[in-house]
Amino acid sequence: MNFETCEADVNLILSKHFTEGRGGHQVDKIVVHYNAGNLTCEGCFSVWQNREASAHYQVESNGRVGQLVWDRDTAWHCGVFSQNQRSIGIEHANLSDGTITETCLDTGAHLVAALCKMYGLGRPEWLVNVYPHKHFSPTSCPGQIYGSQKDAYIQRAQHWYDVMTGAIQPEPEEPATPLPDALKGFQDLDPNAWYVSAIEECVLQGYMSGYDSAHFGPTDHITRGQAVCAISNAARADLTEILEPFKDVAPSPYYYTAVCWAVQEGIVSEQENFRPDDAATRAEMCVMLCNWQHGESVGQPTGYPDWPEVPEWAQEAVAWAVEQGVISGSGGKLNPNQPCTRAEAAAMLANLL
Ligand SMILES: [Zn+2]
């Protein structure tokens, strides 16, 4: 719902059971209703196909708002046609005891405020510019909105009206946690995310950098080419010596010298094509780090139910990575065959070093 423009979440405009135009009348009031049921916008639309009734808006229990008759037209909602011509009708989904949910109350009241502002009706006030349906017809409608929730409803509408007209300032939001200085330019990092200190460390130490000054891609999968570059950076490797390349690594990409170094160091195997653009799995990342560090494991880690998923060729490296605190496993899972994200790779490097 856009309360500034009064555009609803969904428009389900009826083709019958309303009157086009308002007979030249201006809107001078809001009339509040309840469904006598817990309906959706679609549910109201369906009911009003057969019942000779309608309202401009429906507010669902979850706060979703639908428009079923345009404001410029006359909805058939309060039982008195001359009042219908001068009013906007808002329906609310209600619970079995006639009350409405907190979300429905807040949204309905916000809508009342928005309409009072839009049509210049002034601050919402019962029986001044906001009316219960029962004021015009013998009915229980709008249930507890004009009973136990009568004061709460209008007070919330007044609050929203005051916010919308600038009479009061909205509650100040929590001051945002800033990113550390080293990460300031990155627009795709969440300052509150778990990975911030690890990525900060990797950027400060020059292990990893962003794609550009604004994008780090923390949730992107790290490619094998990127992974080898990060490790060569972390190793402060001398990349001036170039050996025989893999046959799918042309001697021009950014990772070429790093891959050559990694082969020489035994970090990646010469046995197969390097697949530089494939995502590195978490197990592959462990193997590269373990090979680099000449790590040896003392045994199989316990407490990881998905250990059997670790490929045999990666078992020693993954065990070593757990022992060294390089990986801890999220939620008790190692996820060895999942692609490693760039944030996870940063965390592994930061943990290791
Ligand atoms: Zn009603």
C-alpha cells in the first residue's frame, strides 16, 4: 500500500454493484466496516459478485489492502445512497470475536489517515469525519472497531495523520551500523552481516578485493580462478615465474600467473583441466588451503552429520580445516559439495591467517 498516493496493494475493481461517479458530491467522510468474517480482497470481490454491495477498500488481517471501487465512484456500503455519494468505505477483515488484528488495525487506521489527508478532511475523529457503519444503518458493523477497539483505532489514525502531515516526526530509526572504513565503498555488503570482519581483514591484507570499488559480491560463488588468486595473494607469492599452463588456461586472464604458481606449489593438481570459471566447492577450497599449508590431519572430526558427503579426495583437507578452525560448519553442517561463497572464502582465509 502506498499511503501517500492511496494506491492499494492490489486492484480488483468490480464491474457491478456500485454507481459510476458521485453525482457531483465531494468526499466528506470515511465509513468504517468489518467483514463479519476474515476475508481476503479476492474473497470480498467474490462475495460482491452476487451481493448488491461494495466498498472502496478491503484491509486483510495481514495488512494487505485491495481497492475494489475507485474513489471517484460511489460504492454501496453504508445503506444510505446520499451518504455513499459523500463517503469512502473501508472494509476490515475480522476475527470471530469481532476484533481486528493489530496489523489490520494499524493498516486500516493508516488508510483512514491517508484518505483524510488526501481529501482535506482534517485530523481523523469519530463522528466528525470517520463514521462507523452503524451510525447510518441498524447493523453490528463495524464490530469491535467501534467497540473495544474504538479508541485504539482512532488514536492510531490520528497518529498516522500527524506523521503524514508532518505534525510529528516518525520514530527515529536505529542508527545504521557503518561499514568499516576499508569496506566503505562496497554497496553490496551488509554492515551487520557475519562476514564483515573477515572481508575487512582480507581487503586490508590484500588477499581479496572487490570486482570494483562498489561491489564485493559476498554471496557470489567464488570461482576456482578467484580462489587461486586469493591464495596467491595471501601467500605473497612471487608470480614472475611462469610455468607450463593448463590447457584451458590461456596466458592472458587475471588468474594465469596465480594458477601457474599454484601448480608449482602443489596447491592445485595438474592432472586435469583447471576449470577456472567453475565455482570452487567448500571441499575444493579446503583442499587448496591445505595443500598450500602442507596441512596434515590427525583424524576425522566428530559432530558433523554430513561428514559422509565429504569426497574421499578431500577428507584429509576438510578434517585439517576443521582442526585448524578454518571452517566451523554452519549449523553443524560442513556442506562440502556446496559452492563456496566469496564471503565464506574470505572467512576461511581470515580464520587461517
Ligand atoms: Zn458495514
